[in-house]
Amino acid sequence: MVDAAIGEDAIARPRRAVRRRGLRNALKRKSTTAFLLTLPLILLIALLVVYPALYSVHLATLNKSMQRFVGFGNFEFLFKRDTFWLVVKQSCIFAVTAVVFKALIGFIVAHFVHNIPAKGQRKWRGMLLVPWVIPPAMSTLAWLWLFDPSYSAFNYTLAFFGIGPIPWTGDAAWARFSVILVNVWYGAPFFMIMYLASLKSVPDQLYEAAAIDGANWWQRIWYVTLPMMRNIIAITTLFSLIVTFANFDIVRILTAGGPLDKTHIFATWAFRVGIEGSDIPLGASVSLFMVPILAVAAIFILRDVNKRGNES
Amino acid sequence: MSRRKLNRRQFVAATAATSAVMITAPYVRGAYAAGKLSMGFWDHWVPGANQASTDLVNEWAAKEKVEVQIDYITSQGKKIELTIAAEGAAKSGHDLIAMPTWWPHAHAELLEPVNDIMGPIIQENGEVNGTVKYLGQSGGKWLAVPSCVGSQIKGPCTRIDLMKKHAGIDVQQLYPAGGPPKADSWTTETFLKAAEACQKAGVPFGIGLGETTDSVDSAGAFFQAFGAELVNAKGDVTVKTDAVRQALEFYKRLIAALPPDVASWDDASNNKWLVSGKGAMIMNPPSAWAVAKRDAPQIAEQCWTHGFPVGPKGRYAPFLPYFWSIWSFSKNKEAAKSLIVHLSKPASIEKMVAASGGYDLPAYEKLTTLKIWQEQGPPKGTLYHYPNPYNHQTLSIAASPAPPKIAQQIYAQATMTKMCLRYAQGEKMEATLAWAEGECEGFMRS
């Protein structure tokens, strides 16, 4: 018995030592340090993002008075509502149109800024970023005054040329145009700054080689600039698509979803149904419907980024 | 070391004294002997009006030895509704909270019944109007007590001069200051003709058709004047009726006489319309007139607040009450009830109404003739008929008499203004009705 006890202890001791050494080695590893350093942020995200997300999933499974579990009942109800499909359609139109224009304008402006001599470039960069750094709730209020039904500054100016008055927020088509315009104005600087950073990382030698080969400006963009920027373009587009889909403040302030629900997007309609209509489970279901749409977009875009990463 | 000995007498005396202190301690009233009470009140937009509430609460707190904390919560951006929703979901927050219109019903299961205090309050102040009963009661149980702060009637505010000049109507004669209304000729048909005349003269009526409350409230009152109900009191969908068709025809004619951009109006648009001097009438509580008094006094002195026109089924005016409600999870319900009783005393109500410049409206029948409404001006008496002193119009809320939880959906989704717009923009009557019927069926979910 005694021998056996001594024997077991003798075996356990080196095992414990190995484990201690293993822990020491793990702590020495850079990835462990990185994980520990990011742990507070991970916990914060879990608290502020994961918990509310799970809670909204829970809410979406309850009945209107939040006392009974209804499973997918809220979604089944939504799928039968015409207004819901109108909101889905409008959210897609809003997000896709706004992101396309933001990307296009950001790309063009980034080229202009890139070609400004380094000395003056900083000023331009700063000025062009202004729309993006002003809180959108504030800047949209200024746009609201510009579009005001009765006192629109735009209509006042257009009247000098015999044009208008244009019902900026009173007609469905114009209202959609207005909310997209403000979103593009707000978001284009983000694309501009991302593209500018990407442009600066394209080696000059590639352009020189293209010039020697006789490439014109379009061929330089198509065969040099775009391939070098494609990962940034993809990631920026994905990020912007997510943010634009989830937009609330611009539409809420400018049109509140009107006229006749023609500018409602997921977030504004979720607010209307959930808070103003006191049907929080249905509101949660509306906002959760964004998840599958964005997940599909994210899978496609990120898969493309991975593919390109592997190619390079 | 000397040790003091405790004899038997001293021991008995000390024990008796300690027991006496321990037994009486809870009954000794310290500064905050009755505990704490937190309240979320609506943040008034009339400068200084909050102070009247604060003073009344402090006066009560000092008397009752309660530590109070008041938060004034704005209704801008629906913040008060968001706070109510958050506190309801968390089952934690203020003890007492101000709830607008539909919210007591929406949170009925989470509210402390207040029948015990409502009875004596009604006895003292007089009967409450039907809208307050509809919104504040559920199954014979009072869910909340009507608050005068924030409660309002959104009646017509007319430009005396423009109406007389272009439509030939003297609103001061229809609604004389200090006397009962002589408004038999003030019908929906007269109203339409006046709207058309003012539009021709370049000063159209400013009645919104957006999705915010001012637009919905006006549409609601006109629908009721025609007897048009989208859902009846039993909860049946009653969209396809002649009354609804008549209301839509009326609105189609009215929309043709309104500014072309009314579809995008919000609750500020009509106020701006009046203050700019561009229009002959808006539907609003006296806040627009108060702004005009400050920013455009020459317009304010031509404004007259009065009653709605009478329709085939009666004369209705939108009344939007606020309520003081007590959460069932409140830790000091008795103190909350005591405070509400104090705030509902006629003297307290008079102070709050005066501080709001006559904007706030008590829901009780004995309190519609306060001095403030007789004195306010210019022009003097402009608010005399604002509180409906002669009861000549039925105070109502859009979408009633549908069961409140359904009506709230109709109201929040602005179904009535959307119907009016759709029909006025050329959609066929039956298509508009079919659309509205589908919407209302969707609002039935529980």
C-alpha cells in the first residue's frame, strides 16, 4: 500500500510540473496575451451586443402581451402582411441604392483627393469628412429644414428659376429620393477615406508599368486600381450595407416612414409597431428579419474576400 | 479596576426604556419617515410649467415626510413612451409615471388599480369625460388617474380676420367669450365651404395628413362626426360602411382645399403654418397661439380657439389626456396614491393650469371654467371655449370606440389619414376600404 502510494505521488508530481510548464508556455504565447488583452472587450461586446440580441430573439417568440410563447407565430403573421413586404422591398431599395451611390461617389472623390498635392490634401480630407463626423440626428435636422414642406430652402432657391415647389417629403418618389440623398451625403465620406487609404497603398511602379504598356486612364483603373482595391471595396461595402440596412435616424427624422408608409425601412417600422403601437414582440420580429438578409450578403462578400486572399 | 454593579431596579428601568424606544421608533416621523418616491413626469413645453408641479410635489413631500425624486421626461422623439416601455419590460423604474393616451391600457397588467382614490377625486372635481373613461378604465377598474398636465383638446384655432374676410364667418359670434356657443350653423358643410373660400384667397386651412398625432386626431374627429368607425366597440371590423364612405368623400373635398404638401406634415407643421400668417385655420391646442404671441403678436391677436363643426352624427373634438399611473412593482404605492390625490385637488389643478398659460386641461366637469381661460389674450377670451365649458362637443379620441388595444394600432399606424390620402390621390373607394379592412384585421392580434 505504502509503496503504491509513493509510486502514485511520484507519477503525479512530474505531470503537475508538465501542466505548470504548459500554462507558462501558453501565457508566453502571443495569441494568449492577445486574447487576454481583448477579453475585456469581448466581455463588453457579449454584454452589450450578444445579450440584447438574444433577448430580442426571446421577445420575438412572445405574443403581443408578452405572456405566452408563440414560436414563429409573429413571423407567420408578418409574412401575411402587405405592409411588411413593402418595408422589405423599401429597405432593399434604400440600402442598395444608397450603398451604390456612396461607393461611386466615394471612389471618384477619393481619386480627386489622391491627386491633390500632399500639402493641401489634409485640408480637403478634413473638409470632406465633415458630413460623416456630425451626428446624423443633428445633420438630418438641418436637411429636414431644407426639405420643410412649407419653408424649404431648396424650393425657395428653385423658385428663382421657375422650378417647383417640389414635395421633397410629401410625395412617395421624392421622399424616397430625399432619404437616400441624405444617407449618401452622410455615408460617402466613409467610402472616400477608406478608398483613399487603399489608393495610397497601390505601388506607383504598377502605374508606371501600365503607362509603359500604353494603358489609358480607364485601363489603369480597371486593371491596376480596382484589382488592388477589391478587398477594401468588398469589406467597406459590406460594412456600409449593414449600417444602411439598419438605418433609423435619417428616415425617422425626415419622413417618419411617410407618406403612406412609402419610406419605412426595417428599423423605423419596427419602432412604429413596437414602441408606438405597444407591440414589442412584433417590433422585435421586424428588426430580426434583417439578420438573414444581412447574413446572406455577408457570406457572399466575405467568401469572395477569402477567395481573393487565397489567390494572392 | 472597579466594576460598576447593576442592581435589579436599574436593570428593569433600562430594559423598559430600550423597549419603549424600539416600539415607538417606527412612529417617530423623521424628515423622510414615509420613505422614498420617484416619479417620471411629462416635460412640459411651456417654460416654467414644470415648476408648478415641482412646487406642489415638494409641498406634499414636506407634509408627508417623503423623499421625492422628479424626472421630467420629454415627449420629443417619443422618449416618454420609450421610458414606459423600458420600465415595463424591466419591471423597475419610477414609482409613478405619466402615461399618454393609450399607454395605461397597453400596460394594464402592470399597473396598480386606483379605484380607491378615483372615487373621492371624482366626487370632489366632478365627472370625467368619456374619453378619460375609455382610456383610463379596464373592466371597471381604474388603471390611472387623469392628469391635467399635458392633457389637451386639439380644436380649431382660427384667424378671425381671414375667416371673416374670405369665408364670411365671424368665429367670435359663433363662440362668444363669456357666453355659450351659438354654433348651430357651424357644420361640416360650412367648414368645407370656408376651407375652399380660404384656399381660393391664398390662405388655406392648415390641417395635416401625415402620420403624427395632430393629423390623426383631426381625421378621427371628422370620422366620428360622420359616425365612421373602422372597428366598433365589440371589436368587429366595420370599414365598409356608408359612414366611412361619407367621411372619405368629405376628406377628398377638404384635401383639395388644403396646401399641397399636407401629406408630409408633422406636429410642428401646422404651428408654423399659423405663425407664418399663411393660413386661416389650424387644429391645435393653444401652444401655436402662444408661440405666435411671442413671435408674431399681430397674428396672435387675430386667433380664436373654438369648437369643431357638427357633422351628421354629432360634434366631436379630439381630447388627448395624460394619466398619472402607479407601477404594480412600485415600492411605495400608498405614497404615490397620496401624491396623486394632492395633485388632483382643485387648488393644485388651478395652479398647474395657470402655469401652463391655459394649455393643460383638467378632465373633470367642475373644472372647465377656471379664470385663466377667461382672462387669456390677446384677444381677450381667445381661450374661453378651449376647455369645452358648455359641453357642446363630445370629447373623443381617434379610433375609439374600438377596444383600446386595437384602437392604439389604428391610431399609431395613422390608418385614417392614410385612407383619406389614398382616396384623394385617385385610388378607388372600394380599394381603399379593402386596404383598410386588411389593416384592421391585422390589428386584432392579441
